[in-house]
Amino acid sequence: MCVDEKREDLAFPYEDEVVYSPDVGYKEDLQRVHNKIDDLAKRLPVQGSQHRTVHWYGYPLLLVIIGVTGSGLCGYLVARWQLTQTRADASLDQRIDNHVDNKLQPINEGIGKLREDVAYLKAKVEDATTKKIDGFSRLPADKIAVSLSDISKTLAEARTKELISPPDSVAELRNKLAQVHPTTPEFWDAVSNLITYQSLIAEKINLFPNAENVRDKPCELIHVGPGASFGGVVTGRANGCMQQLDIGADTIWRNFTFENSIIVYKGGPINLDNVTFKNCLFFVEFPLHPPPPTQKFGETLLATSGVLKQFTCSTS
């Protein structure tokens, strides 16, 4: 048997195995050759470039692009939905507003008419009150005496509502009231309401300028807290301040002058010795049966002419 030396390099590395044998047959030998080739292919390194399948999720940049695109699309869809809802809500709100306005219009018109009626009635009541005060001022003194209860109620109403009656009518009523005997029932109640009401008018028509500033400024001669009392002689002068006279049972106001001041009296005992009041407002509450010193102060105050009282009084 001859062997070709040039083909020895093609021999398989498994020299102990035979490629062809008449005993096993051609087909089996051919299959065995294929198996050996596959085995060699697995053992030998693959030369050149190798092809490797890479799935889409193996590209990070692609994932980012997909994510950004998806987010943008979702945001756009949400924005479009919100815009649609906003437009729908706005349209619904407009329809509701129109419906409510249509329902409220007659109600508002009715309220406006009611306010006009109330204002008209209020003006009529105020006009009736001020006219009533003017009517009292025209009564003779004897008629004033029997009308004190009605006069007091009318003046109190005018004070509460801060109605402005003609100053001349109020001054004339005060002159008529000064002619009534002080022991007449409800006399001092009428005096309290009349004097205080006249001071209110003077303040409202600006006959007494800076009333609010004066009211907020206590006279510096004495500082007495609520519920406290003061005893002793007070002398001197006060200008442009507010002072209560009945600050203590033992207080004596002597040779004292109040000017451009607001004087308050709340029904307590007072003792005045040569006290002068110039251009002052008085807000007073006389008791129903005042003691002699208080009665003397009230009578002097009532008999003084002029809207802003100017007089000197001694109660002892």
C-alpha cells in the first residue's frame, strides 16, 4: 500500500480511528467524519470577525431616547387633557355665574329698593325727631313742665342717633327749661339730656374744634384711675383737655379755670369754689334728686346763654 507524503498533514489528529471501513459501511463513516469536523470546529479558535446578536435593550442611549420621548408624549397628553378640563370648567363656571346672576338680579333689585325705603323712613323719622324738638322749643314754660317726659325721651333718641337739630331751637328749649321749677318730676333727666345734646351738636357742627383730640387728652393736673378717689384742694388752670368733676367726695376745685375743655359729670358729689369754665362742652348725668351743691351747679349751667358755656360757679 502506497502513502502520499504530501497529504500526511491532512490526517486527523485521531490516528487510532479509521475514516473508511468496509465493515461499517460508507454512510456511517461519512457521519463519523462530519462529527469529527464539528468537534474540531469547536476546539479551534474562530478567526476573523465574529457576529454577535445584540438586543435593543443593550443600547443605553436608545433607552434614554425612548424614555424622554415617552415622557414628553405623556406630558403633552396630560397637558391637553388638563386644558380641555379647564376650558370645560370655565364654561361650566360661566354658565353657573350667569344662572346665579339671573336669579340674584331681582333679589338685588328688591334689596336696593328696600334700602331706599329704609333710608327714606330713616330720614322721615330723623326729620320728625328734629321737628319735634323744634316744636318743644316753641311751647310756653308751663307746657314744657308737663312735657318733660316726652322731651327727655326725644332728646335721648336724638343723642343716640346723633341727629342734628337747629342750634337755635335747642338753645331756646334750654331757656324755656330753665324757667321750670327744679323739683318738677323728671326735670333733671331733661336737663342732663338737653345739656349733653347741645354739646353734641356743637361738636358735630365744628363749633368746638378738635373735640376728638381733646377727649383723648386727660387734664394733667390729676391722674385718677377707675374706681379710685381723690381728696384735697385742686387749684390752677387747664386748657384743651378732658376732666371729670366728681372724682372724689373730698375734692375741692378752688380758683380753677377750665378753658376749651370737655367737662364730664357723672352724678357724684362736687364742690366748686370760684371755678370758671370758658368755651367748654359738658356731658352730664344729674341724679333725679341732686343735693344742693349739685343742684346749684346744674341751675347755673342751665341758665348760661350760648352754645359753648362760659360762666363761673361756686357751689358752697
